Amino acid sequence: MKNKMMKYLFLVLPISLLAFFGLKSFSHTSENQTVAYNFAPDDLQPTATQKKVESMVTEILSSYHFRKVPLNDSLSSKILDNYIKELDFNKMNFTAQDIEGFDKFRYELDDQLKAGDLTAAYQIYNVYRKRAKERFAFVTSILNKPMDFKVDEIYTPDREKATWVKSSADLDDIWRKAIKSTLLDWKISGKADSLAKKDLTERYKRTEKYFDKTKSEDVFQQFMNAFTESVDPHTTYFIPKTASTFNQEMSQSFEGIGATLRNEGDYVQIVDLIVGGPAFRSKQLNPKDRIVAVAQGDDKSYQDIVGWFTDDAVKLIKGPKNTVVRLKILSSDAPTGTVPREVRLVREKIKLEEGTAKKEVLNFSRDGKSYKYGLITIPLFYRDFEGAKSGEQGYKSTTADVKRYLNELKAEKVDGVIVDLRNNGGGSLTEAVNLTGLFIPQGPVVQRKQSDGEISAEYDRDPSVSYDGPVSVLVNRFSASASEIFAGAIQDYKRGLIIGEQTYGKGTVQSLIDLERFLKGEPEGVGQLKITMEKFYRITGSSTQHKGVTPDVELPSTFSASEFGESSQPSALPWDMIASTKYTPSNNITQKEVEYLKEKSKGRLTTETDLKKLLTEIENYKKAKEKKSVSLQEDKRRKEIDEQKKKNIVDPADELAGNESKLGDAENVTGVGKITGAAKEKAKPATDSTSIAVAKIKALKEKHEKDTFLKETERILTDFILSPTSGVKVSQVDNKKE
């Protein structure tokens, strides 16, 4: 669930660290110190550049990370455990004998990191690679044999806390049960046995195919992050392709043709075209078209990309704006032997919309009176740093988008505004500060503390206020970092109500270092380092580290701090306090008012159908989580499933976020982020603009009807507006003109 719910947990500063470090170069004598080891011809092996990057990252972390953790045997041991867990977290590939063999590296990784030696990292990975290939072979063999669903046995899917098995035969039994469990579930759902085996065989063949395309750089990134996350859970090394995706998500823009792609069999297939982009405007490309070759400019030869990973194909297709790319295209319905058609496109800067703020107007009624609330959903604190730096007109930023929405909502005379930060893992510190400034006159927003103890504050210095009406901020356990800065400031200024769950508790600040600045002229890219160099504190002086932001009105939650949040991370920095800074809170919300709203909401837990249902679902879900095994005997498994249906056991996270029913498996795409494959393929889209608009309105209404947190937030905001002691009145919305 953690991976599903949390896409980001970060707070970044757009600063150049070359001058900050005062480092012009690193000494690299590591190649002479590398332990002699002869890799097999088909082993993945480290490159000379990777060894230099390893040494450089080690030196940077040792010198400039907020936590001055000594690189010693103790840390080496943690790195080894982290790396093994990253490779085989469910203990379904390695045996106890393998783990014992790796133990020789337990107190050597610190020395290898300093020396730029990746021997241990690649030795361990190549054993994992061999074991994984053995598992693929076993799956193929077991799927050719009949399954007896009358045998009374159980399967335990979660093996994270299990002991390592002794032999390959023990692994065979675990995998046999895993395959049997999947086939049994499909059988109960109505899928024919022969079709189920065929589909599962194809699934594992695809998985093996993609596994075989793992590159040395992927292994390097995985090992380096086993190291960085042993120091701090939010310090991360990005290989070049990952760094590109990260920067794209942060800026919500990229330079390319404006198409979402994915692998479909051996082909790179177009899934969506971004409206207004070059691919869309060309009218020569359509969803499901297959790209078979790519050429640069008007005169370069074509590169065949059939059988390529989508990520690798996109490296050729994306490129600087105003440059030409040519594609060879096969339509989805092209007969065998069709000659691909050629499409010439000029790349542009594409602004994404999927991960940006959205605005809606919600209608709420009570006692025959109607209320209108503006809902602004912010999935990420995004900012196009390059666009801002170059003075680009209209560059993408959270604050600019939200300010526009607030002006529109004021024109629509809404009675209040809800800012939805659920599942928002953070983003730009600048945007968190600027966004707060839309709701307060001016003043400090957050304090920062460097590793040397120096403390500074980030201020909103603009006295204007974009919106001064009633505000509520909706948060959950996965609202983190920049979200906590904004929510904490709104709460400390008593400017609005914080509603939902206790937030994640991430109170650290990361800076991005482009390693190209230190290693120039390398034959391959060297990537970026996201490093924790500061902690942030609320203007009251309290850190949000571990504690997060406690809502004014807390709603029922299934998430415990020990399982979800900063407190679940072994290497997380500790909580502490510094002195409060000077600030002037508003008189909008009093403690007496908060207590009144808490009691009103608490009372509804026993009267409102959706809240009573939520409480029941949380209770059932917690009980279901305690059950670690499932039966592989058909009759018993059917009874288990029937019991789940009777209790309506669902993941409360889906209910709380107002998500639609479960979609297809998420597939990696480049240029946009992620899409859900099965759902988009099966849905028959409306074709005319009127039908599309009606469909969207219907879908949003259905989504909000299932969103218990949002519905209760509307009730709480209405309680606040109607409260006789409320400091902010609806009539205030139009008082201030800009």
C-alpha cells in the first residue's frame, strides 16, 4: 500500500551547489584500489564512470549530509541488509546459503564505497539474477502440470518477516503455492483453467523479458540507494533516466512530441496524445499506433526500436524544442506486410496537466439552504525551475495555478474553499511558501535549520491576499513535506481549519545536486543526488519530523505511525524544537470554535451513513490484515471470499481518497508518468465534446459521493460558517479587491 499511495516524499530547493561546496574536483584513485574479481561473461558489471560516481557520492554524503553519519562497519552492515531487502524483500529468490555467502561483505561495504569499488554490489546482484532466472524456469515447468485444488493447504503471501529458506526445493514449494493461489482466484472468478494458465504463462514471459533487459545502471542505482537510504530515507541517487523523470514531474513539463507511450508486446505503442502538442496537432498519429523506428533531424538514418523498452525509445523521441524527429508508424489495424508510414514532427515544450492543481465547485445543502464550495486539489507542489530561471512567460507553478482558481471561485461567489492535499508528498519549498502567501497578508511561513545549526526563515513578503474567506485544508497520512509546511502555516496563523488524518511527519529539506558539475567529460551520464541538508520547522518552533501536522478535526484512520509515515523509517532523523519566530496570527479561528467543530463531527460518527460505513470498513480491514494466510483448497477459499464480500472488506485508502474502483495494473510510461492500461483500453470513450463533458461531470459526481472525507469536510466547513462565534464570515469573501 505504501508504494501505491506514495509517489513522492520530498522537499527540494532549486539551488546550485557547485559554489556552495567549494569543490572543483574529486580525487579518484579508486581504480587502483579495486578488489580483483573476475566477472563471468554474461554477468552485469560496473563501469569506470559508476565507480567514480560511487566515490563522489560517498564523499558528498560524508561531508555535507545534515546527519554526519560516520561511514563505518555499523553503517556497512545496514547497507548490506538494505540492499538484500531491496532485491528480495519477500524472500522468494535467495536461500539461507546465499545470505550466508553475502555475509563476507557485511563489514567491507564502507571500505568499498570509499574506494569506488562495486565488486560486492554486482556479485550479489548477479547471484540474484541467477536465482530469478531459476524461478522463471520453475514457473514455466509448474504451469505445464495440473493443479489439485482439493488439497487442503495454505499460502502466506507476505514473507517479509519470514526466515530465509534452506534450499531451492523450499523455494519451489513457495512458488508453487503462489502460482496455485493466482490460478485458484482466477478459477473462482470464472476464468477457464486453460485460459488462466495461458494468461499466467504469458505474464511471466513478459516479466522475464523485461527482467532480462535490466542494465548495469539499474543495478548501480539500486545499490547506491541501499547506501543513501541507510543514512536517511529521503536521500536518493538518480541515474540519468530517473533524474529526467523526476525533473519532469517537478516542472510538470518536458520537451518532446506530446505522447504517452507504453510497451505492447515487442512494440512501443502510443496510448494518449496530449491535447495541443505536436503529435496531436499533426493529425497523423492516433492511440494504438506503433512506433517502429526513430530518426533525428531531416537527414539522419532511422534506428529500429522494435523490441526496445519504452524508456530507451523515449530517449530518442524526446529532445530539445524546435528540433525535428521523424517516426515510422504502423497503425494498430495495419495488415501484415504493411510498409510503415513516416511522420515528421518538430518538438516543443509540453506542459502537463495530469499532475497539476485542479478546481471544482461543490454544491452542498443543509436545512433547505444551498452552499457552494470551491475544491482545489493539489497533487504535488510543482514548479518549472528552468522556466522560472529563464524568465519564461507563464511557466508552470502551483501558486500561479491556484491563484487563478481562487480568482475564478471568488467570481463564482463560493461560500468557502477546500484545499485537498491528500496523498501530496511534497515538492518545491518555494511553492509551499508562495501558496501560503495567497491566504495570509505577510509574515514567516517556515523556519530552516542547517547542519551547522544556523537558522533562517522563509517569508511571504507580499501584503496582498488572494482569498480571505473560509478555508479548510484536507490532509491524510500521506500528505508530507511541502504539504505539511502549508498546512502547518495555515494552522499556526489560525487562517483555516485542518481536517483529516495526522500527516506523514517528514520535516527534512532536500537539495538536488547535478553530478555532471563535478564529473565532466564522462562517456556516460552521471546522474543527480537528492541530499538532505536541512530540517524545517513550523513558525512555532516545532519540527514536523515524525509528528507531522495534527488536524484541528481528526477523522477516522486505519493508518498507524509504525506502519506508515516517517516513524516507520528506521533511518529517519529525530524530532526536535527550536525557538519560535515572530508572527501575528489572525483571529479567524479560536480554540473554542475548534472544540465545537470536533464535537459536531464526533456526533456524526453515529448518525451519518457514510461515516458509520467507514468505521465498519476500517474495523473489518484491520481484522482482515491480521490474517496472514489464505486457503488453497477451493471450497475453503470460496468461503473466505464470500466472507470478505459479506463484510464489504475494502482498502479504506481507496474510500478516503475518493478513488474509483480498482483499475488495471499501472504500467510505466515516459513523458507523462503512469497510466492505467486495462481501464483505458476497455472503456469506450465518448467522441463529441458535449458527451465528454457530461461524462466527466458524472464521473466527478460519483467520485465525490464515495469520498467520505470530502463529504465530512463540507459538513465541518458549513458548521464553521454557521457557528455564531466564527471569526470569518461568508460576507468577507468579497470585501477585499485586488
